Amino acid sequence: MLSASLVAVACTPRAAAMNQAQLNDFGRRYAAAWSSQNPDSLAAFYSEGGSLQVNAGAPAVGRAAVRATAQGFMAAFPDMVVRLDFVTQTGT
């Protein structure tokens, strides 16, 4: 079994910070999108100018690039299941 850590980082402050329940919900939905085998579902979490960096590779910038990266991962790992272990918020 392959195990990996997924770290989601938001660099732009929101009008109001999410509370812990909202963060947990976001994390569960994000993990489910990775597990969905639907790259559009994952790309919907990103803005048009958003970016995703997998491992040490170059970032995928923009929703279309994020979708392509997710599609590649989903094709390479068709039985991939991403599970939320915990969510923490720092720097607020």
C-alpha cells in the first residue's frame, strides 16, 4: 500500500477565516475529489490562477493545468484513495 501526505495551502486570506468544522468539511470534500477519478471535480477546487504542486515537480498553474495533473495522477493510480486524517490551521 502506498501512503502519502497531502498538504493544501491557501496563500490568499479569505474575508473570514474558516472555523474548524468548515476546514474539516473542506478537507473531506477535497480528499473525496482526489479519490473520485474525476479530474474536473478536483480542478473545481482551484481558481483560474490557482496552482498545484505535486511532490518536487513544477507547479501546475491554472485550472486547466491542475485538471491535467490530476488526470495524470488518476490514470496512473486508478485505485487511489485519499483519506483525510486531520486538518490544522496556522498563521491566523
